[in-house]
Amino acid sequence: MHLEVICHFKKTFKILFSLSFSLLFFFFPPKGLGWYTVNSAYGDTIIMPCRLDVPQNLMFGKWKYEKPDGSPVFIAFRSSTKKSVQYDDVPEYKDRLSLSENYTLSISNARISDEKRFVCMLVTEDNVFEAPTVVKVFKQPSKPEIVSKALFLETEQLKKLGDCISEDSYPDGNITWYRNGKVLHPLEGAVVIIFKKEMDPVTQLYTMTSTLEYKTTKADIQMPFTCSVTYYGPSGQKTVHSEQAVFDIYYPTEQVTIQVLPPKTAIKEGDNVTLKCLGNGNPPPEEFLFYLPGQPEGIRSSNTYTLTDVRRNATGDYKCSLIDKKSMIASTAITVHYLDLSLNPSGEVTRQIGDALPVSCTISASRNATVVWMKDNIRLRSSPSFSSLHYQDAGNYVCETALQEVEGLKKRESLTLIVEGKPQIKMTKKTDPSGLSKTIICHVEGFPKPAIQWTITGSGSVINQTEESPYINGRYYSKIIISPEENVTLTCTAENQLERTVNSLNVSAISIPEHDEADEISDENREKVNDQAKLIVGIVVGLLLAALVAGVVYWLYMKKSKTASKHVNKDLGNMEENKKLEENNHKTEA
């Protein structure tokens, strides 16, 4: 019973307090300050100082906010005597309020719905003081992003480039488009910008979308496009930019070019040549028409056309064009270089010694060609010519030609010359200075190499103990050393596939003196003799030329002297000068 009385008393007190508080506001209007604004970021804690000096006779402090229709909603109460805090049962502020001893009100987890006019009220026994505060809540939007981007843009066509989206902003912001860092402004037929915003009914946050339609040109190739969102925050206006977006620009082909692959300085017969046609459009054309020399109709192909194993008749102008625009054409000239060599005679040729053999190496080429003659891998100074063949003329001849400007274009033909001749024999003898022996030499010339056999005439016995020289240029010799006690006749027989030749020489006994025959001059000695003869002839010719030059100089000198004498003394001659001239003349004649 006692508990019920107490509860009833509390309810009655609360009703009376409310009535008295209302009557107090009616009879004593509150005294207050001007408006004060608190800016807060979305999700942060809103802190609102009371902005009133606490009076000494304060009874309690109270916070309220005003609805759009102006009616108050009380949310927090603090008694100055009991130091107790009470929060009204307002659902949207449940567990979010905090009222300090100096009557500063804090609201955690700021929301967009917290944008209201809040009032701090301090009540005394005879007055009410108010300090209004306006709360502004700001939400930074997300970083703008270009979405729904076009896969490509085409020149001279107005086409959607993409959408710039920025989400969760409060208040809403503005979106700006940029091309290469410069602001894009709407331009009829070239730049169209459509802006729209949407508010989430729950969070009251805005999503901004800006659509850009753009008419591109070739100047937009590799140009970056960006967008930005400008919004207001607690500290003022700010701008956030998106990432760059670069678009593939499609444009028609305006020029066609043709290339020759692989890139060579020169093309020769047998090469494979690939023609490549290119258009400067984007995307590049994939098919072309190729025109070959002498063919009016084009060959449809991809951007390449290959010629295999080209010949000299492939020289000419090659062209290519677009399939749908044949007037757009490109051309290039191709020269196929060639080199022909004809050696006459060639292969293996056999001739007799003393025969004449004309040799010709005929060249036919697309350019001037160099010709080199080789004999047994040794370069010759000039092309060979045989008016009378010698054994030393035999050998392997090669005529080689090349085009210096064309890599790998070389030709060569060979001639293997065989000089044959029947054996020719010459025999010589020489007595040793001591007189105890005699050397008999059989000089043989012929090809194929003749075989030599020595015999003693009369007895017919064969002499096997001989000494032979190397076989060089169809020549060699065989010699024997004997000490005959009586006169003998020696026979030298030389035989090859062509003929058998025999020669004999009478040799006296060693006790009988006889005249020795001179040795055969070897090839080496013969060449030395020829060189000496050439040297002597050269010296003689030089002396004759010197004498001729001296005579011409003397004649010119005499002519000049006579002319000068006539000018100095036309009638009288200078005896001294004439005498000197005669002496000089005698010296010159001598």
C-alpha cells in the first residue's frame, strides 16, 4: 500500500511539473542567442556546446529540436541539484546522446536526418534562456569512376563515351568532364553532357551520374579523358578526380603504302619476295588487291602477297589498293638482278702442244659485273689466251664473276686443260774434271710423262742405276755416270701413250779426250735468262728515249737562241757568243 502511494505521487508530480513548466514558458518567454552552426562529417560525433553562461540559480538544463512544423521535441534533461541526466524516449536518438555537466550535447554516428535546429535551454526560478544550434551533416562522395565505356569511338560520329558515376554524397555534387586536362563544355553536335542525381530514401545520400556523348576526331588519338566530382564538406568545397580513360579511335584509311619484305638492297633470281600492303586507318584494312606487272586485274589477298623463286622477267612495277576504293593505290618498282656466265671451252679439254686454243668467258648481267680468272687457285692478272700451247699452260682454270651490289649473286665455270705431246729427247755428256768418269744426261719432254730406259748399243744391256729429276711442266731428265774403258754407244728411249722416241750418243773411253756438250737449260734458268734479256732491252729503250728528249731540248734551245740574236744585233753577230754556242754544240754532239 505504501509503494502504490509513492508511485501515484511520482506520476502526479510529473504532471504538475509539466504544467508548471509550460506555464513558465507562457508567462516568462525564454531569452536566447542567435543561430549557431555545427558542421559534422557523416558518421562522426556531433558536438554542440550550449553557448550559455550557467546562472547560479539554475534549476535544470534541457535540449530539444524543432520539427519542420516548428513543434519541439525534447531529447535530454539534466538537473542542477541532483546532477542526474535523463534522455527522452526518442527512437532515432536512442543510445546516441550524451549530455555533459556544462550542458554540451554530443550525438554519435551522425546521420543526414540529424540536420535540424537544436536548442539548449537553461531554466531558473524566474527565467528561461535558449541557445539555438543548426547542425549540418556532410558526406564525401566516392571517387568518380568512368563506367559503361565505349569499346571504340569513330571519327565524325557523335557517340556515347561513357558514364561518370560518384556515389554516397551529401549534399549532392557536380560532375565535370575533361579532355587532356581541359574542361569539356556542351557544344551542339559535338559535346553532349546529361546529368542526373538520385537520393537513397534510407540513407538520404545522393548518387550523381553524368553521361558524355562526344564527336571524336583523329586529334583525340591517345588523348586521356577524365571526370571529377565537386562537393561541399565541413571545411569547404573540394574536388575529386577519376582515373584516366583512353579510347581506341576508329578512322578510315586515307593512304595506302606498299613494302617489299624482307627489306633487301637488291633482289636476285631465285629469291622469294613478299609484298605487304598497309592502310593508315584504324582498324587497318585486312584485304587488298595486288596488281602484278602486265596484269590489269588485281589479285585479292590479305595484306601480304608472296612471289616465289622470282626470275628476271618479274622486274617491273607492283601495286596494291583497297578492295572497296581502288583509286587509293600505292606502287613500288622491283628489279630482279641476274647473272649469266658462259665459258668456252669448259670442262676437261685435251690439246696437243703447240696448238692454238681460244678461250672466252662471256658475261650477261643486270649490272656491270667483275670477272676474275684463277689457275690452280692462283689469281691471274688477265684472261688466258693460247696461241701456241706449252706444257706449263696445263692446269685447272676458273672464270668467276659477281655483282658487288647484290649479295650472294656469283657464278663460276671451270676449264681443265690437258696439254699432250709425244716424247722429245736431247742427250748431253760431261766429263768429270778428274777424267775418271763421265755423266750422260737424257733430257725428255712430253705429256703424259714418258718412261725413260737406258741401254748400251750392241750388248743391249739395260742400265738401271739412274738418277731422275722432278717432272715439272712436262720436262724431266735422267742421268747416269759411267767410266768406259772403251768406246760405247748409249741409247735413251722415252715412251708415253702417244709415241716411242729413241736417241743415241757415242761416248769415248775415259782415256780419250772429247768435247762435252752443254747442259740443257732448265726452266728456272731459262726464266732468269728471259728476265735478264727483258732488263737489257728495257735499258736500251730507256737510253734511246733519253737521247730523243735531249735532241728535242737542244733544237728548242737553238731556235730560241737564234731568235734572241736577231733582236739584239740584227746586222752584226756577237763573235764571242757564236764561239760559245759552237763549243756547246760540239759538246752536245760529243
